Amino acid sequence: MAAHRKPRQSPLGGPAVRTAATLALASAATATLFEGSGHADPRLTTAQVEAKVDRLYHEAEVATEKYNGAKERADASRAAFDRLRDEAARRAERLNTARDGLGSMATAQYRSGGLDPAVQLALTSDPDDYLERAALAEKAADRQAVAVTAVRRELGALRQLRSESAGRLTALRGHEEELRRQRTVVLGKLEAARTLLARLTAEERARYDAAVAARDSARAPGSDSASGAMPEGTATAAGGTADSAAPRADRSSGGERGPVTAPNNRAAEAVSFARAQLGKPYVWGATGPSAYDCSGLTQAAWHAAGVSLPRTTYTQINAGQRVSRSQLAPGDLVFFYSGISHVGLYIGGGQMIHAPRPGAPVRVAPINEMPFAGATRVG
């Protein structure tokens, strides 16, 4: 009888286990989604929230510069591929023309009967006329040989172009894949920061906003942001234009800043351009004119001064002469973090103009608010 009894289901098997496993996986997925963001920890202090959001924004900026580099490489590969494709089309057209010429010569030769020259001479009633035509035929043969050589040359060039085009296309697809990958990273970091901030209570968010505002309004030692006085050590440099020396409003703080100063006209123009962008939003991957990321702003500023800079922070640092922190002059590019992931435009007095992060517009800030990594003088 015992053999015919229905076996008891183990409490560790069947639907119960599947339900428990589903709940466990869902819990693990939720924990993974918000890992590192402190999304639901009520014990986080305002300072801890600020630190986590800052870290996420910094990681997003690192990925943004990688995205910018991949985009620059993708654009270059696309342009090179297009040039090769156009050249291949021109070569193919020349090849077809050369082939048509060979076809005409072959037709003419066929119509002549292709007889041996000695037989043709023996059969002709006018040897002088034949010899004259033979001389012309010899010249035609020379032209035919030249045409054959041209066809071979065009065929070889076309094969080479198609091979190079295939390589460029492979590189382009690789860069586009890197673009998609870095875009996913950037958007993920920004979404994690938004999720973290969205879970703050109204009181916590007010404290957070106040802490960030207090930090962002800080000025370097020796400056007086309340009175709008010029930063200590700022002086009008020779070579600055009259327009660049005129005071401009700092829309990031609402106060008047001192004159733009620079060692030469180009640096003055770059600083003047950067000042005109104050208050514009930070948007990752943007190069203006309505929004910028950090390297997009410095690139646009120096472009306005007639100098072409590469797109990313880690390539801009090699675009000029390295200078020490003690030798900084207005217009120099100042870089931050060990991975060279942030850049600003130095304006004197220990301050720079930069595009900080999402939610923070282009503004004036002290260069000592981030880990200094180096500086470059361009122009």
C-alpha cells in the first residue's frame, strides 16, 4: 500500500521554490539596479548623498569623454570611408572607359581579318599603301598596349581602394559600437543620480540643494565674490583687446567680475568667448552654441580664437605646451583628476571658467575645487 501512496512534496521543491526563486531574483535585480546609489537608505546624511551624486556625475563625465573620443574617431572613419568610396567610383569609371577603348580596338582587329602581316603584304595590289597602313597598325598596337596597361593599373588601384574601404568600414563599426557602449554608461550614471535625488524627502532635497549651492558659490582664496572685486594677482596683460578688457557679468553668481586678462590676443579672445557662455547649461556631448560639456566649452573657446583643439580632455592636454600650476596664465587649459577627465579655461587669480556637470551651468570656479592634474598653453 505504501508504494501506491502519493509522494509528499518537499517544502524545497515545486511551485514554492519557483516562487521563492522569482522573488529572490527580483530582489537581487532591484539591489543591483540601485547599487551604489544609496537609493532607499534613510540613514544617509546630506553629505553622503552629495558625495554619491558627485561620484556618479564624475563617472558619467569620464564616460562622456570616452564617448567624445569614440565619436571623434567614428566621424574621422566615416569621412575617410566616404572619401575612399568616392575615389573608388571615379576609378571604376576610368576603368570602364579604358575597357571600352580596348573593346573598340579588338573590334577593329577582328574586322581586319587577323591575317598574318606577310600574307596581307603578298595579297595586296598596292604594297606602298599596305606598308603605310601597317605603320598605322603598329601605332595602334602601341596604343592598345598603353590601354591594357591602364586597365591593369585601374584594376589594381580599385582592388586596393576596396580593401582600404573594407578596413575603414570595420573600424567605423567598431567606433560606433564604442559610442553605443559609452552612451549606455553615461545615461546609466545620470539615471542613477536622478534616482538617488528623487528618493530624498523635500526637507532632505532642500538641505542637499543648499549644500551644493554653498559649495558652488565658493571662490578661491584672495577673491571677494560678494563685492565682485578682481581676484588677487589679476592684471591686464599686453595684447588684450579693448573688448576683452571690458568687465562682463558673471551670470553664475550674479556679480561683476574683473577684466579678462591674457598674455596675447588669442588667449584674450578665448577667455572672452568663455565669459560670454556663462550661465549656459551643461549637456554631455555638447559643443555649443546653446550648451556644452567641459571639453566642448574649451574647444569652442579656442576655436573662436582661431585655434583648433581636439575634442577630448585627454587629447587636449597634449595640444600645446605643458605649464606648471605656478606658471598659469589666462587662456591656459587646466585639467583635473588622475584620468584627465575634466578641463576648464583658466582666467587668472586661481579661477577658471568651466562646464561643471548636469544641472550646473557654465560658471566661474576656483581651480582648487578639484584634484589638479596639469595645464597646457595653446595658441
